[in-house]
Amino acid sequence: MAITINGSTGISGVPAGGYNLVDGDMPSGAVLQVVQSIFTTEVATTTTSWADTGMSASITPSNASNKVLVQINHGLLATANCYGRIQLLRGSTSLEIYGYAQYSYPSELSAGYLSAQWLDSPSTTSATTYKTQLALHTGSGTFKVNNGDSGGYQVSSIILMEIAA
């Protein structure tokens, strides 16, 4: 029996139990779930060692074949002659490293914004955590996320989207 939608009489042809869609019913590329986390705490580093930014989010894929699209947005600030890096991780596995440079006069600050995406294949149905870390790459300045200095950006976010295989 066909399902009929009528503006006057409503919907007919739906079985008594209704239809239950499962992830397998969704077409490849469909977004199955979205998780977002907002982060506003300032974190700074003056070393080349990786340090957590505090920004993270977790998602539990419904199928091990599905992918996770990760979008990170970080407000950044670097002091003069400082080259900083942001690292995206799944658990303890590094996925990508992004750079941010400030080559200006010694007393200048450089505020900027990093917006990046990564399509990941976690191959699991267990809860999976994505996070970012920051570090200096070169230079002797200070590299910050969510800086409180004048003119800087103070909000970062991470968005996780499960994509049907």
C-alpha cells in the first residue's frame, strides 16, 4: 500500500507500528548525528611540547564503516616572531597539524582564527574523543588559544558529524 499525504485527511498507508529508520536506511553521505562543544578558556604555551587546549568532544559512531567529519575553530594569538601549531587528535593519535605564524615587530601581537576540517575513519562503534593541542614550533614568544588580549578571539569550537558510509 502506498503512503498518501493529504492536507485535509492527513497521512494514510502507514503500518500500525510505523516505520523505524535505521542508519542502514540512510544514503551514503547522510549526516547521522552532530556533536558540538564550545570552549572559551584561554590557554597559552611558551614551549615546543604539546599541551591540551582543553577543547574536546566525543561521538559514538553507529557503524564502524561510517566516517566522522571533524571541524575545529580556534581563536589564536601569537607574540612577535612566534610560530605556533595546533594538533588535532583522535584519542592519542595525531591526525593533522596546522600552523600559525606571526612575523612582525617585536612588540606586536597577531590575532587570528583557525578553521579546519578533517574527514576521519575511526573504524569503531565505541565512543571516540577528538581534541586539540597547541605548541610552539619555532620562536621564543607566547602562543595562545582563546586569548583575552585586546582584539583577540575568545571562542573556539569543535563540531563532529557522523557521516553514513
